[in-house]
Amino acid sequence: MEAIVEKKYTYKDFESDQEVRWCPGCDDYVILRSMQKALPEMGVKKEEVVFVSGIGCSSRFPYYMNTYGMHSIHGRAPGIASGIKLANPKLSVWVMTGDGDAMAIGGNHFIHVLRRNIDLNIVLFNNEIYGLTKGQFSPTSVVGQKTKSSPYGNTQPPFNPGELALGANARFFARIGGNVPKDISQILVEAHKFKGTSLIEVLQNCVIFNDGCYNNITNKDVKEDKQIYLEHGKPMIFGKNRDKGLILNKLKLEVVTIGENGITEADILVHNAKEKDPTMHQMLVRLEYPVATGIIRSFDDVTLEEREDALTKQVKANSKFTKTNDLFFSGEIYMVN
Amino acid sequence: MEAIVEKKYTYKDFESDQEVRWCPGCDDYVILRSMQKALPEMGVKKEEVVFVSGIGCSSRFPYYMNTYGMHSIHGRAPGIASGIKLANPKLSVWVMTGDGDAMAIGGNHFIHVLRRNIDLNIVLFNNEIYGLTKGQFSPTSVVGQKTKSSPYGNTQPPFNPGELALGANARFFARIGGNVPKDISQILVEAHKFKGTSLIEVLQNCVIFNDGCYNNITNKDVKEDKQIYLEHGKPMIFGKNRDKGLILNKLKLEVVTIGENGITEADILVHNAKEKDPTMHQMLVRLEYPVATGIIRSFDDVTLEEREDALTKQVKANSKFTKTNDLFFSGEIYMVN
Amino acid sequence: MITEKLKLQPEVLEAVVIRFVGDSGDGMQLTGTQFSDTSAMFGNDIATFPNYPSEIRAPQGSLYGVSGFQVHIGSVEVSTPGDNLDLLVAMNPAGLKTNLYALKPGHTIIVDTDAFNKKNLEKAQYDTNPLEDHSLDNYRVIQVDMTSLTKEALKNVEGLDNKAITRSKNMFALGMVYWMYGRAKEHTIDFFNKKFKTKPHLIESNTKVLNAGYYFAETLELIPNAYTISPAKMPSGTYRVIMGNTATAWGFLAAAEKSGLELFLGSYPITPATDILHEMVKHKHFGVKAFQAEDEIAGIASAIGAAFAGDLAITTTSGPGLALKGEALGLAMIMELPLVVVNVQRGGPSTGLPTKTEQSDLMQAMYGRNGESPVIVIAASTPANCFNFAFQAAKLALEHMTPVILLTDGYIANGSAPWKIQSMEELPEIKNNITKTAYENWQPYTRNEDTLARNWGIPGTPGLEHRIGGLEKDSVTGNVNQAPENHEKMTKIRAEKVKRVQNYIPEIKTEFADSGDLLVVGWGGTYGSLHSAVKQVNLEGYKNIGFAHFNYINPLPKNTEALFKRFKKILVCELNNGQFVNILRMNFNGFEFLQFNKIQGLPFGNNELLDEFKKLVK
Amino acid sequence: MITEKLKLQPEVLEAVVIRFVGDSGDGMQLTGTQFSDTSAMFGNDIATFPNYPSEIRAPQGSLYGVSGFQVHIGSVEVSTPGDNLDLLVAMNPAGLKTNLYALKPGHTIIVDTDAFNKKNLEKAQYDTNPLEDHSLDNYRVIQVDMTSLTKEALKNVEGLDNKAITRSKNMFALGMVYWMYGRAKEHTIDFFNKKFKTKPHLIESNTKVLNAGYYFAETLELIPNAYTISPAKMPSGTYRVIMGNTATAWGFLAAAEKSGLELFLGSYPITPATDILHEMVKHKHFGVKAFQAEDEIAGIASAIGAAFAGDLAITTTSGPGLALKGEALGLAMIMELPLVVVNVQRGGPSTGLPTKTEQSDLMQAMYGRNGESPVIVIAASTPANCFNFAFQAAKLALEHMTPVILLTDGYIANGSAPWKIQSMEELPEIKNNITKTAYENWQPYTRNEDTLARNWGIPGTPGLEHRIGGLEKDSVTGNVNQAPENHEKMTKIRAEKVKRVQNYIPEIKTEFADSGDLLVVGWGGTYGSLHSAVKQVNLEGYKNIGFAHFNYINPLPKNTEALFKRFKKILVCELNNGQFVNILRMNFNGFEFLQFNKIQGLPFGNNELLDEFKKLVK
Ligand SMILES: Cc1ncc(C[n+]2csc(CCOP(=O)(O)OP(=O)(O)O)c2C)c(N)n1
Ligand SMILES: Cc1ncc(C[n+]2csc(CCOP(=O)(O)OP(=O)(O)O)c2C)c(N)n1
Ligand code: SF4
Ligand code: SF4
Ligand SMILES: [Mg+2]
Ligand SMILES: [Mg+2]
């Protein structure tokens, strides 16, 4: 997006005229406002932004954005978004999706879009539940979780979205709580800048069907102790007192306290989001304490559009066909009089 | 499978009366025979074995096995097999699938079956091409590969099946060349023994549409130098002279020569397939030189059937309902005269 | 405190339609359910219809956040939740605004005046207060400051916060209505005792408020006590109130027990079918294997696997989900496996009107697959007979070795009605085609001569090992056989097998008239509306109007054509743009089938039907 | 060396049907293509039909490994590949065994005697050698030891291994046939020069063998030289030989250029549609964006995205793939986006007979989606007019803002025929509904008054920002609107929009007779067979038999009913169990539509049609 924006937008420019219909207190409001605030930062024209979603509470998102948008069918937004982007690579295309939409019915498109590395941005509202259909377990629900469709407790172990994504060769993965609008906005801006498919998992609280499922990670009072907010090039330090850090012990990440047992800041790992090899990124997405947030991976790679564009240019340069007539009348043709 | 087999089978007991219709020279023949030879080793009754496949050359497999079998529709075999196994956990259920069947159209079922850990065995015939439809690129075809649908070269970067599987939380993953029948048989036997979903990727040569794509890995003369055949509890040594080995250098696997630079066998990593943490397994599946074969991961975990079974037993024990009449006439009923 | 704007003569009523409306948070579903259950226990026939907003929790007081529950109770048979209301209980302005249209002129509104404050009026987009601006002059408006009265009633109860107090005002309304219709409060009080077992303060508070409402109405005698709905004359037996989706699930439970097979459900949640899954997952005590799959395709795929393995296999969904299952359904069809696909229809196309009702998936059920792939299609027509048709779907699938599509719809699936409990002993036998032990020359595609059902050989059975699949198969061995004549033969056999089901289903019957001027034809979930309307038109003196309602669609009952011939005009009424009528046109030549279609996401209204019938016979 | 078992009078023929058969490895497709191309350049009309085994490479000599290619050449118009053969060239016993049934009694077989060895005879399941056991006495058998003669011809060419030598024996056969039908060898020799540019020894060897066959036939004068097929009288112009699938792809290329839009294809490979994808991916020089998706759903989803973004969007598939696309197609329908779905029909149900032809996806095309979701359905009827109907499908989609399903089938998709090249200048204009610049009060669902097409506002256009989706939408703004009346209104508008396409498509015409005793009705890919048969029956003196062939199915041409009224009997011929006939029954009351159906994975045969026609008029 190198569009020259003539007018400086504010978040209000991105509010549509539709009444927002989520449950009061839903984190979806936070994500919506974070997006509306992030867009003016991106320097992209309003008419060049497209939001595509599937079905779910989260998928109502496009209606609330005063841009182009499509509220499509369940699970298929990545396919639709791929078509939009391939048709017009100048657009800034966003897939807004839920854990069910992206990873249950939409799982196949989800892994393939990541594999292809089309320059799309995917925001995954992970509330570990099917909200819109009123509370069934999802592929990210934990074992034992009681829901309408698992009254005796869920028996299906969950995906870790980050692990699945990295397994599908995702180049950009970020994770962030649903209650930190500024951080969300910032990550959205970074995702936009990133060339290739970027995936942002938001730990989104559903106040109705899975309230508090992230309380011990995202709540204001525990957040700093339970999360490690990663930044490229910076040491992996966390904790209210910024005294905890991560070190590598063989193939395991270990939490250490700076100042104890002779550990100094210099011993702490430095985050390299841009590394091609995903080993460390995989270890980070798997970490249970602290939970890694921020941009975990951001590896620059060629996009599908770029490859296609290069090939097309090359074929065009070598071809004698510019109009279909050239093709139709080429080769073995003959006359009948 | 603790069935008592009354009769000792031979591979001939597993040959069906259908003529095998693959191209002469296709590795599929090798896999077929390896399976027919492995089954007698497993100690399972013929009538308790079910092969389920989708569509593709590889998916014709069930027709050639004198057991129960279903040649279903494209990509859906994991779903069907899950139903079979949940309906009757006593059966030994095998999914026979191709790279297109499992990872293109069937990608969603593929990742979900791995996530759930139902006790199924999946044999993935990876020939990096769609064989049956006569040669289009598949999700494992490499960038630049020229096929009928990519005459100027494929632009879509491939999945690494092992990486995708581990990202989906696969507990058992093995990889093996398509030209080593004994090794294949042995891995099939191990997969059968493993409780949970096991995935075996066979590097299968398609002589017609992608001939030789694994030549520099699987050919007899290079095989020992280019592959490392992993065995649980054994050091990671390879090479014709068994003088090469793998060591860990920070987060990278490095090839070293035993006897050079002071390296001894004791420095070489020992393979632990049974570890829960997949970090090392992920590094191994990604390795390009040498290519890791053998059983890379084999982590014992609870299966879905076991969880379901335990819950059902518990609910049954606590319920006053044994017949539907108990339910129908329970609670708020009333009489009309 | 209470105003009666219009004086009406007390009437003796045979049936009454009441709708409770309020905010999603106001507990209207609970209020409605309590009222209908109590009425059913009292012996009334009932029919109910909930109407949720499509949002989970819409902002309080908003127009689209209104939740409603309608109950039709009668001392005569009632077959629909009713369309025009006798009583509207509106807990807030938005509820009044969006539901007033349905109230019969001159009839009663009960409102909570406390909720008619400036904020709520604005949210409901009222410029002036309808309670003051004379816009309700044609109705009898009972204004009660329910919130204040509730607070008052609870002022001495310990342990309640403000929210809990205002939340129980629905019980005040319920108490009032109980008194109006002479209902006992005991059932509801019992319910409190069970539900709040561990929270005695809630038992106390709810009971208090219910009583307060009841006594409020009684003491002030402001409400004429003439509405005495006496019990309906229903066949004697043991009853319970049941929702359509629950009845569907229970029908399968019964079929599994009757057939001696284990029950497998493979499903993916979708409105309005999900409640069948919710019900099934509860019944692990019966060994039900309910598998929530990753999508609709895996749902049906797992069911196909379970069917292959010898279970009674079910998959449940709604419109868009059925579209996704089409390919796999074709596989089940060519493999001739028993499988029931339940499609709870909703408003389409595409995501359409997911919480509304419609009958527009019929053609999809018939033809939504590649190639020639006929399956049995049947449709339930009332909440209670969802039980019977689920049972019947399973029976047909097992006895004829074929997939069966069972169509219901949002209207009957969410509606509830008294169900005369059918015990195991009363239900018909279910045979199946399982080959228990191998015999010489056993072949999977050898058929029963009458039904043409093939042998069902189940993995685990020694000697029956065989392979089947989606390619055309040999008519005996089931091996791949693509020979031209074999394909033609198999295509015809598969069609004939479904056709022969005609020999195993009841003939179609008419009600009200067996020949005459007009035959009203319906199918599926419109039974209630059509039946009432035809009944009424006959009561009004139109004697030659018959009614034929179809539950069996593919194949159609044998005597259908003969029946049609006995009427001068045939009117096919459907909640779609004309689908069943086209099936009739394909099958029966030389009839002029008239159509009456409604595509509004709503059931038929009585008046619109009456008008149409009268137009055609006058 | 050569035996002629039966002497026949040389005949002057107007048309000849030849089939080359042999092992998959014998190069029969190449031989056939060369013969047909040469004949087309000579001015004959031609029609071809390849017939592959469904295995990639079946074992050599096996019955199911036989590959065939049929050519029909004529000095009169030929419209099918023909059914009964005049000449069968059989390179091995399996080929003879599986193809003899099609040869007209008394007609000619050319065999390679070298291939009739014990091993091959066994593989073909011959107990005795048919060349010796008199079982071929009713045919004229020309036995040539082609393999030996080929070896002989090549003994002095350097650089050839044994395999390469025996592989070129097909050129010996081709040479013989060239001589028999007076064809020039030059086209084929040119072909060698191009194809083997870098392998001169292959140019030499192939040319040598071709000449050897040619001169062998000439020198020995063993073959009567009377078959002189003179050029057919075809409209003058520039021609090329084209396969149906290629023509389909080219139709879209033309439509993109004509409409000024970029072309997007989202597809997933499936037989027999994949060749359209193969063709499209070649044309990156025209900027074609061909996206091979992970499955059919992603294929159509990407096309929907591209349509939203302003491309001419296409998705291609076959039967089972169409089933998978149903849900998404409903989305495109309710969003009213232009989209063409090509379905190359194959034998169903399920995986069915994937390499065979059938017309059994018509009902699926009409109804394979949830809810009321009409789309335009059209069908091509010859390999060459796949071009026109692809173009037309794109035109209708763009001008009417709706998905269009284009049906072809394996028969015309794989068949080839001369195509009078249509240049850009001759093709009709394509308008579109794109709003280029915003204006006040622009709304996405404002409609063109005539077509009812809505505005197409494309991302990137300032001021047209809007949101659409699968929920029912407001009739002007496109915002969600689930009000009952709005839904009914929108459902009717969407139906009416498709209906109005009647005003933009040609009326249906009859051929041979405009009224009379019998109207033969067909649709889609059976045009050739039906046309020839009706022509022949008329030539045989039956004068009142007309022929009407439908390319437009939804909506049907306006004058259809009027046309039907002019005939006493109507016979609807289809390669399915009766689908189009049911569409006619739905639409036109009071006709008795007779059916002639074939469900064998094969096209109609001339004789079976003639018999049926005669039965009905005698
Ligand atoms: C084809 C199809 N299947 C099922 C549904 C029903 N459905 C709608 S949303 C949803 C799940 C939503 O979960 P998620 O994506 O996590 O979104 P949330 O509501 O939690 O934000 C389901 C199952 C549908 N609309 N379409
Ligand atoms: C629904 C559907 N889509 C597409 C196809 C066509 N198809 C059959 S097999 C196949 C790919 C096979 O590739 P793979 O799974 O790698 O198997 P292989 O033939 O290489 O063993 C495709 C695209 C189909 N049969 N069904
Ligand atoms: S149901 Fe949950 S996810 Fe959906 S809007 Fe309400 S709080 Fe948010
Ligand atoms: S096409 Fe390839 S994969 Fe298929 S049978 Fe032939 S060699 Fe094997
Ligand atoms: Mg969710
Ligand atoms: Mg493959």
C-alpha cells in the first residue's frame, strides 16, 4: 500500500452506519475500535480496504466498518479474500474470523492461505467457543470444558492456533489479549505493513458462553506476570518488576529471575521474529507460562502475488500473443471457401 | 487389538481378487505388498481390518486388500474412518491417501483427525503430484515444478506433511521411502501397535507424472548418505560408513563426522521419539540434509475413544435411565383420561 | 396504577393466544415455557413458538433485541401457536412496538409502565409515549408498574442485588396471567424449588413475586375472570410437553433401541438444528455416540463410516449444511447404506434468515447431488410427530438400505406441544438387513426381493469381507463395474428401490371432505396452520373443501393421483416460492395445480389462508 | 501377408467413421488426432471422440487398458463422432475384442497380426485366435504384420532402441489409412518436424514409417481406392480444429477481452473438466489469473472474491465438484455477483463413471442449493459451440449480475470438431454494470429497470464503500434486512431477474419440420446424435418429424410452449433418467411428454434413436 492519502482519517471515518450488535461487554467491541483506530495509522485509502468474514459473532465485523466488506459463508473467508487480493493486489484485504470459522469448518482454507503467503491479514477472534450458535465447544476449547454440546466435558484436545499456523508455514504470527486496545492497534498496523499472510490471534473473551476463560492470563492484575510481550530485537523479559526472563536450556525454554542464581540481563534470550527457522517461534507459541504475546514471528518471504506477477511479466515478454485473435488465428488454421 | 488369531496368515490371505491397475513401476505396488506382508505380523483378524481411502491412484488401495474396505470420496476418508472407529473401536482402521487427497481437498479432516487422536493409521502416499487426474501440482509440489496446471512453474510453496501434522498435534509421525518394502512393513506394524492416530508419509515415486522426484534421497546408491533412519533410543547416525551424525548447535541440527574434529559417537544426539515436547521432532521433519526417515515421533497420549468410553461409563453409572421408556416417562408428565 | 382503556364483554373462549415479549434479558422464554407447561398439565392442548433475536445479547431495550414466546392454549385441539393474539404481555416499549401488529383489535395488552421511560422509548424509536398518545385506543391496555411492585414485594428478602430483583419481574407478569386464566401456580413453584435447590433465596424471591402478581390481579379484580379455558378433549394417555427438536432426537433414541443397534450422530452445529445435537449429547447413558465434527462434511462422513460399521447413523443440519453434505450423501446413496439426514429448514437462500422458518429446501433434498441419486424424503408436520417421523426415517433407512432425508423446519423444531408418550411396546418393529454369519456365495449387493434392499455386511463379521465405494458397482459383487448395461441397470434399481417404498408407507388421507370443490394440499411443518384454516372454513359452512397433508414426498403415496382426481381445484400451500407443487407437476399430468406461497420467514396466518380458500370456492 | 476375407463393392461415401484402438502406449490418440486434423485441413467436416481407460497406464494388452480415438469425417456436415464404424484399426487383440461391437457388418478391420500372439490373446481373454477361428467372417479383415514391417522400415536408422521402433508402428497404420482415404501425408510430416525439432532421428524414423505404411497400401493396391471423401460444404471462413474444453476456455478469453475485464479462474482439478484449467494456465500472456485452489469450495470462493473485486470470474468443475460448490453458489446468488460456473458433466452418481459422459447434473444445476436460489442455466451442444456458450455465459452473468451455470459434458468436452474461428470483431458487445464513479445516493442494490441487474461497485472506487453478505438484504442498500415483506420481495426479484433473461436469449427453433407428428426434443451435448438421427429419419421419408434442441434451460425460451403445441407427440431424449423432461413438466401443463433415456455413460446411438422415432410415428 503506497497510496497517497490525501486526507488524514480518524477512527470515525471507519465507523459504518450499522448499529453494533454484540453483547454488551464482549471483547469484539475492543477489537472493532482498535481496528478503527489502527486504520488511519496505516496510510491506506478507505476505498482500498476490504474486510471479509465468514459466519460467527466475530464475523459480523465487516458490517461495522465503513469500507468495502463481505460477510460471507462459514469458513470460506480465506478463499474469498484470496480471490479479491489476486484480482486486485492493490487492495488491503482483511479476514475477520473466529476459532470455529477459521479452524473448524474453515480449517482447510486457513492452512492453505498461510502456506501460499498471499498478502492478506487475518484476525482470529479466539474465544474458545462457538458464540453465534450459542455455546458449543470449538477446536480451541480445552479438554473437560462443559458446553452445550459437551455437558459432561469436552473430550477433543484443542489446536493451538499458533502451532497449527506455523505447521502450515505461516510467516507472520502474533498473539494478543482482547482487552488491550492500544497493543491490538499496534499489531494490526504491523500486520498491515508485513508483506505476506499475517495472522493475529486475539484472546477474546465471550462474556456469555465462556466468560473469563483467559482471566488468569489477560486480567489487568496478572497480565504482566503471566504474559511475555515479545518485541523483535528485545530481550525476552516479563513480570511486573521486569525481573523475569527466558533462557534456553537444551531444547526447553526456562523462566529465570534476573538477579537470582547469578542471572543477568545478558543471559536472557533476545527475540528474533524475523528468523526463517521457526524452531524458537514454535517453542514460544507453545509456552504455557508465561504466555507469549506480541509478534512472535515475522519472516519476510516472497508472496504468491509477487511470484505470479513475475511469471506473468516473463510470459508476456516472451509471447507473441497480445490479443485473443492472435491466439485464435495461430497454428493450424485452414480456409474453407 | 488383542484378538486371538487362530490361523497364521500369509500375505496371500490379504490379496483380493481384483486386478491391480496401477502403472507398471509405480511405488504403489511396493506399498501394497508391504502392507500385505505387514498384516500377518500384526496379529489382527482379517475381518477386523478396514481400509478407507478417498480418491486418487493411491486411493484405489482398498480394492486390492482382502479385508473390509471403502473407496470413498475425495478427501473425506479421515472423517469416514473416524466414524468407523468410533462405532466399533475393536476394528483396525487404515486410511490410505495421497498428497492431494489428504492435504488439498482433505486438509481439514487431516488436521482434525490428528488433533483428536483417534486410534487410526494413516498412510500418506506423497508423490508430490495429482496422479489420477493426470499430473497437476499438489500442495506438496515444489516451487517451480512444471506440471499440467503449472506449465510455467508452480508458484505455491509446499506443505511439509510432517510439519503440518505436528502443528496439528500429531502424536505419531513416520516417513519412509517408497522403495524399501521391509522398512515400510516394519513401520506399518509399529503404527498399528501405536494407540492413537499414526501418520506414515511414504515418499512414493509416480513414474508417469513426477518420475524421479525423490531420486536424490531414495535411490539405492544415495539413500544411506542422504537419509537418516531414526530409531527410538538410538544415536542419530547415518551415512554409508555410519560415520555421520547429528548434533545440536543452539537451535540448529548440524551434521558432523564421527572421528573428525574430535567428535565421537557419544556426542551424537540420541533419538527420543516418545517425548511429548515436539521441538526436536519438528526440527527433524524440517531437516533437508539428511532427510529424516523412520519413526520420528511416537508420543503416547490418551485417545478420543478412551476419553469417550470413560465418560460414557461414568454417565451410565450415575444415570437412572437404562431404557428410553425411563426417559420418556421421566420428569413432567401428566395424564389425560 | 391500572388503566383499562376499553371495556369489553367477558367472552368464553375455546382457545387463547398469548405472547410474552421483552428484552432478551427479561426471561420471556422461561415465562412462556412455564405458562405452557402449566396449561398442558391442566389438560389444555397447547402449541408454542419462541422467537429469539438473532443476536446473542442485543443491547437492552433495542428493537432487534426483543425476545418473544407465544403460547396457544385450547380446550379444543390446537394445531398451531396461533397467529392473532388475544393477549400481549409487553415488558418494554420495544416489545410493544414490534409485536403490536399481531394483537387482535380490541384485545388486551399488559405493560410494565416502569419500563416506559424516556431512554427505552427512544431506543424503541417512539417519538411519543404510546401509553399516552392514544395510539392504543383500540386495545384494552392494562398498565402495571411491575418493576416497582416487584421491588416492593422483595424488599425483605435477603441476599438479592438490584439486578436479581428487577430480573424477577417476569414472574410478576406470569402470576397475573395465571390468575387471569385460572391456572395453578404450583407447577412453577415446584420448578423454582428444583432449579434453585442450592440458592434458597431465589426460591423465596421468585415465589414471592409470582404470588404477588397473582394476588395483585386477584385482589384488585381488575381483570375479568371469564377466560376459563377448560381442558381439551385429547386422547387419553400419558403426556408430556415436547419441543420438535427434542422429539426428533427421542425418535432416534427409540429407533436405536427398537432395532437393537447403537446410535451414532455425526453433526456440526447450525441454527436451528443444533438442539438435536444438544439433546443427543445428554444421552450417553444410552450409549449414544454423538460426534461433533469439524464441519458438515465430516459430520456426514463420520455417519457414513458408522453406518458402514453397523450403527444406526444420523447426521443433522440445516439448509447451508445440507448443501455441503450433498456430495457425501451421493456416496451413501450409491453404497446403499442406511443413513438419516435431518434437515431443519430455515429461511434461505445462503445464510438467509437463519432464525426464521421456511420450506425452501425441498428441491435441494430431492436433487442436491450429482448424477441420478434418489433418496427417500419425508417430512414431519408437528413438534410432536417429529418423534414419529424420526423413528420412521430410521426404520425406512434400515429396512430399505438407503439414505433418508427427514425435513423439519424452524417452526416445528422450536415449537412445543403435548406429546402422547409412545412407549417402546407401542412402536412398530424395525428389521434390518444385517447378515449375521457368512454363507456360501454371500454378496453385498444381493437384494431382498421385495424391498430391493441389499445385504448389510458389517466389519468384524468373518467371511463377509468386501469393498465398496463411489464408483459404479457390479449389481451382485459390488466391485467396480463401469459396463454400460450394468450402469443403466444399477441406476434403475436404485430408483426402483426408492419407488417401492410406496408399498411400505400409508396412503394419503383427506380430512374434512373426501371429494369436492377444493383440495388444500400442504406438506411438512405447515400442518397446523393449514389444518386450522381448513377446519374453520368448513365450520363457516364451506362444505366441499378437503385437506391433504403430505409427510411422504419421495416416493409419494400410491393413491395420490386418485385422490387429486376427486377434487375440482387443488391448491398447494407452501412456505416457499413453489417447490412441492413442482414435484406434483412432474408426477401427475393433466392437473392444474394452484399455488399459495408465502416467503416471509413466517408461518401461514389463518386469515390469509381463509381469504385464499374462499376466493377459490366462491 | 494380407488377407481379405470378404469382397465388397467399392462405395462412394459421404462420410466415414474410423476408430483407432490399441494399448494406452500405442499412441492411438496421436494417430487419431493426426488423421482428423489432416482431414479437417482437407476441407472435411469432422467430429472426434477419444476414449481413454480410467487407469493412467493399465497393464499392456489388458482389456481395460485399451485406448481409442474415433474420427468421423464427411463431405457433408457431420455432427457426431458417429456410432457405427466403417473402419476399425486394431493394434492388438484387446482392442479388437472391446471395439468390434461397433463395426458395421461387412466393414473393414485392419489388424497388426504381430500383436496377435499367445500372451496378448490370453490377456484379451480370447480362447482362440479370432483371426483364425472364423468369428470375423462377417467383416473384411486386413491383416498386416505391422510391427515387423515397421522394424524392417527402420533397420537403417541410427539411434533407435527397440522400444522406440515398435512404438512408431502406429504411424504405419496411419500411413495406410491416409492412402485409403486419399489424404496427404504432409501435415503429419510437418508435425514431426516441429515436434522432434531437437531429435532428428525421430523425424526420420516417423516419416519413414508413415511413408512405409502409405506406400505399402498403395503399392500392393490391396485396398480399393474408392473412398474419396471430398470436402464438405461448410460455410466459408477460417477454421481450426478445436476440442470442447479448449473452446470453453477460449470463449472466456474472448469474453474477457470483449468486456474489458480481467479474467479470473478459481478451480480444482477434476475429470473431465481439468483441461479447461490446463488451457487457461497457458494464457498468462493475456493476464489470465488462474488459481488452482485447495478444493472446489476454495475454487468458487476465490472466484466470488474476484467477482466482488471486479474481474470476470469463472470456476470450473464436474458433478461431485458442483455438489461441493452449492453453498457458495447460493452466496454468489444472494449477493448478485456475476460468476460463471462450468460443469462438465460425467457419469454419476457419486464418483460414478468419471471418464464417461452423462447429462445427469441438470437437476443439481437447477436446485443444488439451499433456499430459493435460481440461477441462469445454459448448455453447450457441440465441441465448437462451447466457445459461444462460454462467451454467452459470461455475457449473461455480467449483464444480469447473477451466477450462470454452463453445462457441457465429457462427450463434447473431449470431442473435437472444426471451428469457424470467431474474431473479436464478430462477437457481440458485452456491457457491464460497473459504477465507475460515485454519485449521490448510489446504492449497491439499485437495479437496472429492464434486466433488474444491480449496480456493481468495485473495491478501489472511492465513495462506493458498501458491505454485502449471505443474510437477506435490503432491496436498496444491501444492508441486512430480515423483515418479512422485504424477504418476500427480494425472493421474487431474484426469481424475476432470471426469468427476464428470456428477453435476451433467442427463441427456440425447430429443424426439419415446424409442426407435425413428432417433435424430438434434446438439450446440451446430445445435439449431434439427435440431429443426425432426425435428419436421417426425414431422409428416409418421414416428413413430419421436427427437432428442437435447447441450449437455454433456465429460463426456457419464451416461445417454447407455443412450439410444443404444434406437434402431436413430443419425445424428450436425454442421457439420464429423465431430468429435462421434468423441468418441462413443471413449466408446461397439459402435454404428455414422452421420454427416451439412456444411462450407460455413452452417447446415443443412431439406430436406437431411429427405432424409437419410427415406433412413435408409425
Ligand atoms: C455451513 C454452516 N455451518 C454451520 C453454521 C452455523 N454456525 C454459524 S457461526 C458458527 C460457529 C461460530 O464460532 P466462531 O467462528 O468461533 O465465532 P464466534 O461466534 O465465537 O465469534 C457456526 C457453527 C453456518 N452458519 N453455516
Ligand atoms: C470432489 C472431487 N474433486 C476432484 C476430484 C478429482 N481428483 C481425483 S483424485 C485427485 C487428486 C489425486 O491426487 P493424490 O491424492 O495426490 O493421489 P495420487 O493420484 O497422486 O495417488 C483429484 C483432484 C474428485 N474425484 N472429486
Ligand atoms: S455471544 Fe460471546 S462472542 Fe458473541 S457477541 Fe456475545 S459475548 Fe461476544
Ligand atoms: S499415475 Fe503415477 S501414482 Fe498413479 S498409478 Fe501411475 S505411476 Fe502410480
Ligand atoms: Mg468463537
Ligand atoms: Mg499424489
